[in-house]
Amino acid sequence: MNGKLRKLAGAVALAALAIGSVQAKEGGDQYPNGAETWLAGAVPPPGNYFLNYFGYYSGDLVDGSGKKVAGAGVDAWFNAFRFVQTTEHKILGGNWGWHVIVPVVHQDVNLGFGGKSKLGLGDITINPFILSWHTKNWHWAAALDINLPTGAYKSGDPRTSIGANYWSVEPIFAFTYMGDTGWEVSAKFMYNIKSKNKDFRQPLAFSDPKATYESGDEFHMDYLVGKRFGPWAVGLSGYYLKQTTNDKVNGQTIGATPFWSEGRKGEVFAIGPTVSYTTKGGVHFTGQWNRETSAENRFEGDKFILKLIMPL
């Protein structure tokens, strides 16, 4: 294989691993990083709530040294429907609740050998265990998300794969501080623990035997610092993700190449402006733009999210 073909093959393989970063679901990535900023730890009081997340992401693939991979990029739209119920039932002094998230994704992926588009259901998230506590200025919550492999997946073609094709569980801790002068500081901390994808093939290698791919676990967090002015609020928000364990194929850690470091650990930081508005009826709107930077072994670009929280 000549140098040009090796470069293309490397770009394609790296894109296959990083493609999850555009998806509207908690984690590789089954979670839309940056989705929970305002009031991240302030779970609403007992009742039923509908939340809607609408977002757009556009980015270029970057390698293990943070350099763009020529010809590899993605554009994706997503809409996630979420239902939350907070109950009066107390556990350890906190209100018990649960939620379910159903995402729909449209992605347009180009990996250097031709682009493809795909529209479909993403990986559904359920959470049977949310506990939330409240004081005058502090609010915090602990939870456990479970991400289901419900999204479309085609072995050997990441351009048409919306789902991650693995289960994952995600312990969560979030807090919100709301000061008497209108300042808010919020953060949501998550650790994504993945199962194995036993239906993996290298891109376009449709006739090759299937392999077992194990994506590394990840720590990630959303954050916000903002100030409220009556029903309006403005601030800075974003997210940080760091892969903590190596990617493996058939139990063996993936070795270093000219494109990536050993284990292909991903990392990214994002920050940007955000605005919030709350109506007298308790309907909450937020909008934000996050610019990604310092990325390795994944996509790096811009993400826009509009969010609605509405009591039912």
C-alpha cells in the first residue's frame, strides 16, 4: 500500500472510532455533551415534565496530535424528547424520580471516500434512579443513566451508523448553586462505562470477520457560570471530556500509528455563550453555542443547542 492509500485508510479508521461524537445521546457519545448547563443539579419538584433538546453540530476529525484529518468531517442535526417524573417518595432524604430520553438524529458524514447521510432513531436513555435534594441556595442530584443500543448500526460503515451498538451505564452527580444576588454555578459530572461491540469491522471491510471492539470509558462534565436578571439570564457554559481507558480490539490495546497514540484516547474541551429565559408559568428556555478546542482522536467543531423545559 502506498503512502497516500495508507493515509486514507488511517483517516477512515480513525473516523470510524470518533463518529459517535456527533450523536444526540448520553455517551461514545451517547450523550450530547453540553446539554445540561443551567439548573444542572436542580431537579424540578414533584410532578411530570417534558424537555426537548434541539441541536446542530459541525466538526472536523482530528488525530492524536490535534491535527485535522483531511477530508473527514460531519454535520448533524438532532432532536431529543425527554420525559421526567419526580415523585414525593423519599430515599435518603431525597426525592426519587426517573426519566427516559428518545433521540432522533440526521447525520451527514464524509470520511474522505465519499459522504453519506442517515436519518433515524438514536440510542435511547433510561434512568430508573434519580435522587434530588434542595436547600435555600444549593441543589444537587445523583442518578444512573442506562444507554440502550437502539440506534441504527451497520458493521463496516460508520457513515450510516447512528447508534453506538453497545450498552453503557453512567453514574451521575450534579449540583447547582443559586446565589441571592442572581449568580448561578452549575455542573454535571458523569462517568461512562461501556460494554463491547461484537459486530465491529474496519470501514468498508464488509467481507472481513467481525471483531470485538471495546471503546474506552470516559469522564465528562457540563458546566455553567451565569447571572440572572429577572426572567433573563446570561453566562458561559461548556463541557470537558477525557477518555480514561484504552480502546481495544479482541482484548488487545490498539497500538500507536502516525495518526493516533496508543489506545486512541479521546479528549475535548468546549466553551461558549449561553442565554436563558423563564416564563411566569415556569416554562424554561435556553440557548447556547459551544466551540470545541484541544480535541484529540475525535471530532472538533461547533455545537448549538436549544432546550425547552415544560411542566405537564
